[in-house]
Amino acid sequence: MKKTFYLLLLLPFLGSCQNEKKTEKKTDYAVVKTEAEWKEILSPLAFRVLRQAATERPFTGPLNNNKAKGSYVCAGCQSPLYRSEHKYDSGSGWPSFDRGNNDNLEYDVDYKIGYARTELKCGVCGGHLGHMFSDGPRNTTGKRHCINSAALAFIPDSDE
């Protein structure tokens, strides 16, 4: 009886261990700079967000309410990350997108607040962008890329 009880307790953990995907941290980014070089080209807030994985205060970023058409690029290396047509108002206080440019995004796991979250990084320079959650628009991807304004620069579409 005791063996059955302990086996039942362990069952959920056994299944999750077998399916866990092992990923290695990416270290070979196309854009690599020293800390001093990053500090020279980034604002203090952008440096803290992109290079030290800080989070800006909600509702303070200039791109949160931006409704112009264009591209959102990494503030560190200018790699295209998001398009304005995928941006929506999540009410979270940070720019939110239901999808991004997967060629330039890196998905990682962070445990900084005690549980696993999907961290979003620039796949070109390794800069921290924000996190991905599964509470996005159900009529599209169901995902919310919650991104720090300080991690982004906006390039408006040209009027042709």
C-alpha cells in the first residue's frame, strides 16, 4: 500500500522529467560588445533592461501607447523584432505583441521570481526584451509578448 502511495506521488514528476527539453544557453551572438561599449550606446535605462534583464515601470515607456504603423527593432542592435500590426493594448502597461519575428527572437526560461517564465531575448545581440505569456488574444495566437519599451526603437513606415 505504501509503495503504491509513493508511486502515485511521484508519477506527475516522472512524466515531466522525461518530456523536459534541454536547451543550452546561446553564447554566439552576431553582435557582441563589451559592457563599456553597451553603456556608451544605450541610455542608462536601456542598458539596465537589455544587458541586466531589468524591468521598466509599467505605463512609463513611450512606446506603450504608440499606434503608428512601422517596425519595432532592438534598441541595442537595430534588428527587426515586431511589426505594428501585431501590437495590441493588453492593459499591462508595457508594449504587447501577439507574435514577433522569430528569426531574431530567442526564447529562454528564467526562474528569477521563483517559477519558470519564458524570457524573450534579441537573438542577434542577446539583449533582454521581456517575457511571453499565454494570455494574449485568443482570435490570433493566444500569446502576449510583454516587452519593455526601453528595449525597443520604433521605425515608422515610410509614406510611399
